[in-house]
Amino acid sequence: MARVLLFGPLRDLAGWREREIEAASLAALRGFLVDEDADLGAALAGPGVQVAVDQAVVRGDVGLSAGSEVAFLPPMSGG
């Protein structure tokens, strides 16, 4: 199971900060989240949202293993 973390407005929208979800890949995880909550799925696909798997920012699909940590990071502002 992957440990899924949401931060900032993504956490507020979902109503949770951390969950364990069974998924073999990032694409499968995203699909699960979209099926469960369309608004959250749309927000996760929004501009500026980044994904880190095991504390490394990734792009595209990657495989997940038991114990993977997946963090969805909202767009950052400031400077």
C-alpha cells in the first residue's frame, strides 16, 4: 500500500491529509482518486500541482511499491 499525503488546499478539498491506498502505479493511484472524488481528481491534475514519490519529484507515471510515499504538492507562491 502506498502512503498518500495531501497538502494545503488539496488536503482541505479532500477532507483528509494522509491515507493508505493500494496502487501499483502513480497512474492507477490517480485513477482511484478521480473515481472516488472527481473534484479532488481535477484539482490534482491542475496546473502547478507536483507529485513526489519517496521524496523525489516525478513527472509522468512511475511504479509504486509497498511502502511508497506519494505526496501531492499544491502550487507554491511567493518569492
